[in-house]
Amino acid sequence: MNLHLGCGFVIHPKFVNVDLLAAPHIHYQISIDKLSPFEDNSVNLIYASHCLEHFPHAKVPKVLSEWFRVLKKGGILRLSVPDFDLLLNIYNKNGNNIDTILGILMGGQDYEHNFHMTTFTNSSAEKLLKRTGFQKIRQWQPNSCEMTTFDDYSVYQHFVGGKYYPVSLNIEAVK
């Protein structure tokens, strides 16, 4: 079984879709930090794009532990989050204008769950994943990994000042 956590309106037929939003394609309308419908060691792959940052920083280790719980040994967590280092690059290259990164940094804030409560760099994400028990942590490239060819924020390029900038830290870890 493969889980697409925080799937929103992005659908892949080989995934079980989990989200708080109500939509016909959502298999489980639950919070992605409490995966009680899923047994321990029952999931091959978890894909979570731009949803972990919606949890308070202090809660992120518990969320990762829950995802770790449901993954089988050798199972893969494929994660995409806003990359603070990339956002700083955009900010610095565009006159230190906070408005150039505010939406990506803080979330769109246009509905109840669209608020970002934490941010990540490669090193901070790697530390959290290691503390949770994950191994073989590495970055992954969108559209080059089996089963995760989604048109979502993992591939999003932010347009500022006539130029497109990547914004995502795409990181993979193995249980």
C-alpha cells in the first residue's frame, strides 16, 4: 500500500489518498498526524508534499514518528517541504523584499489549514528524520522517481522579478 498524505486535489491511482479536505477522491478524511486506520508496518511508500510545514515545529517529531510507525521495514518516505535556504536565496536576490517569499514561507492563509508553522533546511530535515529512525536520507528529483510523478509543489517554480526559482526541499528516507 502507498499513502499520499495531504493530497489535496492531486490524485495518483496507485495511492491511498489521505487529507482533511472533503473530496470524492479522498479515501480517508483524517489528519495526517494520526494514521490510526493503518496498521504498523503496513505501508510501502508515503508521499507527502508541502504538508509537514503545516504542523507546529514541536509536533513535527511526533508526526514523523507516526509515519515511521506505519511504514514497513525498507519502506520509503518521500517528502517535499518549502526549503528555507532556497527562500532566502529568492529574498536576497530580490532586494530583501519579504513579499517575494511570504506566501511560500507562511502559507497562503486563505483557508483554515493553509498556514505554515515551521520551516526546514536540508540539515534540519535530515536531523529530524535521523532522530525518528530513518536511514539512507537523500534528496530526490521530482518526476524521476518511481510512483511520484505528481504535478504539485515538489516541482513548483516561484516567479519573481522575471525569473523562476525552485522552492522545494525534496528529501527521501528509508525505514
